[in-house]
Amino acid sequence: MQKIAELMQAKAIELLESGKAEKVLAWRAGEFFYDNAPAAFSNVDACKEIVYNEFCPANLAKYLIEATKQQKKTAVFLKPCDTYGVNQLLKDNRIKREYFYAVGTPCSGMLDEKKMKALGAKAILAVTCEGDKIIVETAYGTKEFAKEDVLLDKCIMCKGNKYKIADEELGEKLETPKFTGDKFAAVKAIEAMPEEERFAFWQAELSKCIRCNACRDICPACSCEQCIFDNQDAPVAGKAAADDVEEQLFHLIRAYHVAGRCVGCGECARVCPQGVKLGLLNLKFIKDINEFYGAYQAGADATTPSPLVSYKDNDPEAEEALQRRG
Amino acid sequence: MQKIGVFVCWCGSNIAGTVDVAAVVEAVKKIPDVAYAVDYKYMCSEEGQKLIKDAVVEYGLDRLVVCSCSPRMHEATFRKCAESIGINPYMVEIANIREQCSWVLKDVAVATEKAIQLAKAAIAKVRFNDPLHPGQSQVVKRALVIGGGIAGIQTALDIADAGYKVDILEKEPTIGGKMAQIDKTFPTLDCSACILTPKMVDAACHENITIHTYSELEAVSGYVGNFDVTIRKKARSVKAEICSGCGICTEKCPARKTPSEFDEGLRNRGAIYIPFAQAIPKVPVIDREACLKFKTGKCGVCSIVCPNKAIDYTQEDELITEKYGAIVLATGFELIDLDKYGELGYGRSKNVITSMQLERLTNAAGPTEGHLVCPATGKEPKSVVIVSCVGSRDTTERGKTYCSKVCCMYNAKHAMYIREKYPNVDVTVFYIDVRTPGKGFDEFQRRAVEEYGVHYVRGQVGKVLSDKDGNLTVFASDLNSGKHLMLNPDLVVLACAVKPAKDARKLASMLTASIDTNDFYVEAHPKLRPVESPTAGIFLSGMCQGPKDIPETVSQAGAAAAKVIGLLAKDKLMTNPCTAKCNEKICSGCLTCTKVCPYGAISGVEKEVITLNGTREKRVVAVVNEALCQGCGACTVACPSASMDLQGFTNKQILAEVDALC
């Protein structure tokens, strides 16, 4: 990964110097080595601050909206899964192709320091990967974990190492985590619950929400000029705010709004400070869409219309769709 | 301050019989901004309207709520009333306290409470009403009739006679439709072709009618008065302008393995064929799937024998674009597939036939020149069994729940003319009920029984078996005597259910015309607007709207034509001002709205907009073409940021109604 960071720094400098980009979107180290944050670089000297390691989960795609608005050619480093969000933003006319330069950046799966801590690694000093082994140096000695135990949740169901959009690719593709289970197993378990239990589950889950809006702000499908929940003139906003089930309405409406556009990046659940299982709601929609209209992956390209907004002669009728749902 | 007037109608005893109208008046009077409220026996009457107008003047009302029947009935009346006194017609709201209240509730207290609730909702909405102003659109003075059967031909003739241009679009190589296949028509038994072909010729010769046969609807856009239509004229592989229709090619064609559609598969036709002698246009068509020249590259016989050198293997489909003011659907019907009725032996024995096949067998122009024979043996039958309601009035999954309406009469007709021509042939008709309402219809059926000695047995046929020698055994029950019957007819005729043409569903989605669960087109009102589709500018003619016989079809065809003429006679149409409107300030340009709009009324336009911060910014936003927008509201619900709103039914108005109710 260190090698990739060096490649990124060199690439950023090259792009800025050649004038191919006025700005480069990458990651910068935070207080700790495991809380890297998105950052924009327009100064060649600053590019040495670009970092890349197993703790750069944030998708930089959404910052391209601002780049498009400013009409500034912006280079962006994209991990393979980040490219889906970029395509979705293109499809939604939120970004313009001529204003960004996409650099495919290899990734072998991001790690979750919270999982390491939970497994007993206190005061983490450094993390090194050796294949499927993760060596964690802590102030109290060295610990070793299996990679699959400390992978970031969103990386467990990795979409693979292919870039869905890229002007160039940096270095060699890395091997990504292989997921062989049923992507929808958790959704199916909830579907199988009796109605009251299911209701109670969601009540408990969604009432953890503190309405910090992090899920919305990180989401590549939530890209409205003004969110309906921020619009005082939109009567639904007032409704959602007036009710004690506000946060539940918020998440349900958000799930509907991103249905067919959610690329399944899992960023919403990752950034949630309350650990709400937000990805499950979106996965339920993805599962329904796949079952009703055939397999569909939002963001796989920038042109195929979402099944929810396109009509085909063989689309199931409501009754048939309900039957399929069982 | 707003001044709202509330007018509660009794509708005689229709509303006042169940709703305490005085209590409704008292309740709404307490609502802020309600300046006046009153009840009256018939608010729609001239006296009632005068009462409204006087109240507007006396109390200075600026918005009105009428608690009465469905807005479909009298909204226009009260809007006109408001306009006449200087109030914008869109400042009127109707609370439907009849269809949605007094008619469906029995208890006075409950109905009164609901009426008050509905009135409150309407008052809550009217507070947010804004004056709206309709625009105008031009009317293209040309109609398109889809389907060239008797329904389409009659509609086209009536429109053309009124002086308007009409195009007939027919998917088959000839106009004529199902009526051309029929032998004789009930109840007068006149020859079907004899009464149809003059109409076909009239249509072909009419200066105002253009016929596109072997053609399909490719694309439609636009709206009432201004439809843009693309027609795909499929390649006939014959140059129509130089073909003389001599038919030599059809006789010499060596590829003769395709069953004739016109003769219901009772004989084969060539790959190049003219469906029947009186076809219009009398120009053959090459079925490229069957043609040896197209399949193998060898042959070309038709081209060699054609005296006019009219054969053109390289001909390609042609796309024609045309503008129309109105579109009539006259797509007709077909018979259901009998795959699910295996027990009746269709497909296993050639001597089990459909009624349509019988029409061809008795038709002088048919495969046997009108000589009734059993298809398997070529011999005259000694006895015939006719089975009614095959797939009709069938509540199981395999059939149709409706009555196909025409079968009882044609069964009597078939029985009668078999007995007429072959008095020695025994004919038995199995039936559930005999349904023969209509002028001269019941008399006709009775004649079949009383004068022609046709046996009518009340009961259904359970099974038709065919032994190895092809002999048929019919197992049935006679419900009147309670006996099981076993008959050995030589020929079994199945009167199978009708269903809308295969393309009905596809056309419905292209034209945004509604269909019912059976794919029949839905009329705008089952009683009061029976020939109009709920989509403005789309009209219905014939079987595509529901089962009907020829006299009814022709009447409906004329009615549809009258409606079209009424539309085309107008120079301009007032457009509905209740259209979608985009708030460009917050539109993100995702253009989901453009994808769900059934009318193609919204497009993405890159333009400079003022942002929420007051700055200027160039970005893609949705722009509504008000002339195309029909106000369905699909965009408003699809828009994630609520930038799309429907004027007259804004999100604010609807939520105000909901809030007033709960």
C-alpha cells in the first residue's frame, strides 16, 4: 500500500503540473493512521501529504459535484467500488465527465480498527497486512488477526477489483476479498420474522438515529441540491420533524428516494455513529428490484436506466410482483 | 383574510336523505375564514347557482367549496358559475359528499360526520388554491383509426364523410378484419362479405381516407389535438403501384406449407399471397419467413411469372410520420387459445373445430367452397355438436369471466344453416344459458329450435374423446333431466371465448390508454362516455372495448366518429392548467421525472438558474412542456427533492387535506 501512496503522490504532482487537473481529490492522514480523511490538493508541494493504506474507506466521488459546479477539472483517486458511485452521479446529471479525471486506485479491502479494538487490540500503533493475516502492533505488544475478522463491513461483500470508470489505472490490480455467501441472507432473515417482531426490530434499530445526517451526506445517491428534509417549504419535511417517529420516517423515505440508485457501497452504515444497520434497508430494495425486474446493479455504468424508472413490456404486474414476493 | 364560501347541496334526497346538511353548514361556519355557508336542495340548478353568485357579491367571497356530487359530474358547472361572477374557476373545490359519503353510508350520524370531514378537507385545500389560467392548443384536422375491421372502416367512413382526413392503420395485408371471414350474419342471414365489401370499397375510394395495410404503430407522442405518430409500413416485397393484382404469383408460388390465416388453417397458402379475393388493397405480400427466396436464396418464381415485374425482394420497411388530432382504437378481437381445454379434443382431432373454422367451412369462398365436410375425413357429417361458452363465463384461471356475447346468436345461426342446407344432419347445441337479447334475436334463436329442429341441451360438455379411427365421443350432462349423455357426432364445434387482439396491451401503453384486467380498453365512463378512452383524444370503437356483435360495433363506430368529428371541428382546445411545474432552484437535474412521464412532457435543459444561495449557476434542470403535460402527477411523486409540483394539486394542498382529516 505504501507503494501505491507513492504512485498517487507522483500522479497527483504530474496531473497538477501538466494542467490536466486543477485539483486532486485524495486522502490525508488524520490524528491517527487509521482515521484518514478525504482531502483536496491543488498545490504540488502539498501532494506529499497524500496517504493511502487500509484505512481509506471514504468514497471521494461526491466531492465531484462541487468540482462540476466550479467547472474545475478535478482528478480523483477511486477504489474499484468507488467507481459505482461516480457512474450513478453521472447518470443523475450531478457531475460532468469533462470536469473530472478518474484514477483507478487498487484496493485489497479496507480494515475496521473498531473490530480490532473489539478483539482486544488496545492502543494500536501500526497495522501490516501479510496476505490473509493482519499484524497489529499495539502499545501492549503484537496481535495477529485473520483479515476476514477485521475487514470493514462494507468490504465483506466486495464487488471485485474492476473499475467501472477510469481514465487510467494506478499500478497492478490487487486481489479483493472473496464473498461466497448469500448477499441477502440478513434481509431474508428479517423478511422471515413475524410482522410484530419485524416492526420491533426496525423500531429498535431506527430509534438509535440521532439525525446527524451523516448517512445522507456520504451517500452518492443522495445528491439533491436541497434535501427534502431541509426544505421548509416541503410539507413532508415539517411532518417528519413534528413526529416522534421522525427518524424512522427519515430513513424509510431516504431508502425510497435512493431505491434503484443505491449502488450498495455501504458507506451509510459505515459512517453512522450510532451503528444503525442502514445498509439492510437498501439491500431489501435491491433484493426486491432484482426479483421483480431482473438483476440490476446501480452504477455499473452511467447509462442503463434504473428499472424503477423504465418501463418494459415484460415488467411484472403488481399482482404478479406480490406473488413473487410470496 | 380569505373569504371562503361553502355551499352544501342536498341533491334532493340523494345527499340530504343520509347527511344532515344543516349540521354540515353549522360545523363549517365555525372554521376560520369561512365567511358564508348555506345548504340548498339542488345547488347545480339555476336557482342554486344564483344563490352562489349572490353570496359572492354579498359576502365578498374569494374562494368557493361546493359539497355535492363527484367533481366528475359538476365541477365544470361550478367553475363556470364562479367565472361568471369574476372568480378564477380554479378557486373552486368540490367535496364529494354523495358518491363518497351519502351513497355509501346508511347511518345519518356517521354520514354527517364524514360529510363534515370531507368539507373540512376541501376547505383546507382551497386555502392554498391559486388562480390558474388555461392555455390554448391547435387541433390537427386529421384522425388515425387503428384497425381496419368493420369498426375501423365504419368510423373512418363517418369521419371522412364529415369532411376530415382519416388514415386507417391495419396490421394485416388487407382491411376487412374478422367480418370478412364470416359466412353469414345474424339475425338476417345476409352474406357477410356482401355487406362488408361495399364498405371496404367505399373506404378505399374515399378521397379523405388513406389506408395503410401491413402496417403497425411504431411510436406515438403528443396529446389531444396534436399527436405525432410514426407508422411502420412493413415491406410487402411487392411494388404496390405497379402490381395489377392478377394473382399469378400466388398461384405459382411453390412454398405452400403455411396454413392460411384467413381460412383458419383449413388450407395452406403460398409464401406470396392475397388473403382473399376481395382484399383491399389487392396486392400480394411475401411472408418472408415462409418464402424460399428469402430462406435459401433459390426460387424467385414469383418474380419470373409477374407480368408487371412488381416483385421486389429488396424492399424495406418504410417509416411514415404524420400528425393527428384524434386516434381511434378499433383493434378488434381474436379467439382464445384452446391449449388449456385439452379435454375438448381441439388439436387432437381435426373434426373438433372452432366456430370461426365452421364459418370458413360453410363459406362459398372458403376451402370447401361452402360444402360442409368433416376436415379429417372430407365427408359430410351426419351429426354435429356445438359447445357453447368454451372459455366464456369461466371463473377458473384458464378461461374468461365475461360472456362473449356473440356466441349464443352465432350458434343458433350455425345450427340453423346447417339444418337448412343439410336437413338430415342432426345438430345439438349444449349451453349454460341462451342469451339472445337484441332486436329480432330471440325470435331468431327460437326459429332454430322450433322451425329447424335444432336440439338445445342445457348442460356443459365435459369431454370429447377421439378413438384411433377418429370417431368422436362427446360426454356431457343434461342438467334439465339430470342425465349423463354420450353422443357420437362427426363434427364438434367449439364456440370459444373472444379476447382483445394481442397488440391491445402494447398499444395501450404506447397511447397511455387504460385497459381492464382482460385487456379490453376502458371507456372514460361506462354509461356516459362509452366511446372515449380516459386519455383525451383517444376513442374506442368495436370489440376492443368489450364483446359486441356487428350491429353494436357499427353503432359504436359511428358514435366514436361523432366524438372525433366534434373534436376536429374545433380550431383550438383549451389546455388544462393543472400541469406540473418545476422549482428550478432546487431541481438537481436527476431527470427521474422525464423517465416516468407518460407523455414525454418533461425534458432536461441545461440553463442558468438561481441557486438557493442566490448565485447564478448553469446546470441541467427539468423543464415541463405545459401543452404536453396532462397533470397526472407521476413526476411529482418520483421527484426525490419535491422540486416538481402539480398546479391545482400541490403537495401542500394535498397534505393540507390530509391534515384536515387526521
